[in-house]
Amino acid sequence: MIALITGANRGIGYHIAKLLTERDVTVIVGARDAEQGRRAAQELGARSVRLDVTSAESVSSAAEWIEEEYGLLDVLVNNAGVFLAQEDPAAAATPVEAMRATYETNVFGVVAVTNAVLPLLRRAPAARIVNLSSGLGSLTRAGDPQDPFWASNHLAYNSSKTALNMVTVVYAKELAGTPIKVNAADPGYCATDMNAHAGHRTPEQGAAVAVRLALLGDDGPSGLCHDEDGVVPW
């Protein structure tokens, strides 16, 4: 089994790669910085490919390399994501440039990578696509004043994850009737570089749900968002 994880040189992506490697999956660490990717892959006993999800050339080159090396892909985990320091807690103060940059990675990058490797996923017996979302992207939770996420009103990041949820549903609908399953994973609030390690969960705990979806059986669901306890509301 061959798995590509974007942004896998650190944080949750690194631990997704680690857990899959421990399950005898051949893991490809996708990393924007080639040297950091090589170091992570060496530590994990994995392979690496330079992959900047915001660069069409980089995405195309990575897909071509995977095709040359393996000819197919069993698992794609779209993990790469950003939460930019320029984003202001007040929506009216969030720069449009921060919105664009956030969507470039969190939404457009996911579409670019998925489209580039989809022919390889179709060649696998039963491929899986896992998109790393967040509870902050849930419209149900965002609209509930009693929910803890009510106060986390970040315009760029939250809306990018809401958009990613719809991306997940659209691909799941398009691939219905094929062996490919597409789901979103909510890892919870994990201590990573993105939040200055403020999260109360470990990256390994956050990685577990993505790994479960990456190894989902033929009777598993598609087009849903999952956390550690099961399916969660969009």
C-alpha cells in the first residue's frame, strides 16, 4: 500500500506518516522544504518528495514522480494547512491577502493535489482520500452559542475549513460507485507549530482519526466528517 501525506515533515502530518509506516504502509512524505522532508522520511523509514501544494509545477512534478516510482497510489492524506499570523480575530480587520493565502493552501492546494494524483488513485484496488479539516469549519458548531468553538471566530481559517468540507462532499459524490472513499478528519485541538503548541491534544492523538480513515474497509462510509468518536456534523 502506497500513501502520500502532504505537509508530513512535522506535526499531525508527521504522526500520520509514523502511524501508517508502523502498519507496513509505504509512506511518501510530501514537504514544501525538500531537506526537511528528507530528514523526516529518514526518521520514519519512509520516502519523500518535494511538494508545495500552492505550486502547480511542484504538484505536477510530485505526481509524475509517484507514477514513475509506483504507478499507483492507495492513500492520499491532504494534511498541509496554514493558519496565518496576519489573520485578525475580528473579521473586519482580516486582510484580504490573508484570506487568499489561506485558501491557496487549505482549499486550492487540496484540489490541485487531488486532481493531480486522482488517476493514480483510480489504479489502486480501493483508494482512500482523507482531508484534514477542523471543528472550526463546522457550520453547526459555529452557529451554536453554547459550543466552545463559538468564540473562535477566525474568518480566513474557519471558512477555509468549511470550504474544504464541501470539497470533500463534492469529490465523494463524484467518486460514488467507485472503490474510492473520500472523508474529512477532524483531529481536534492539537499542540502543533500552527498554534504555538497551545492545543490540549497531542499530534499523535490527532493523527489517529486520519489513519483510521486512510485504512477504512470496503464497508466504510464516504463523504462524511469524522473525529475520534465517530461522525460529526458539518
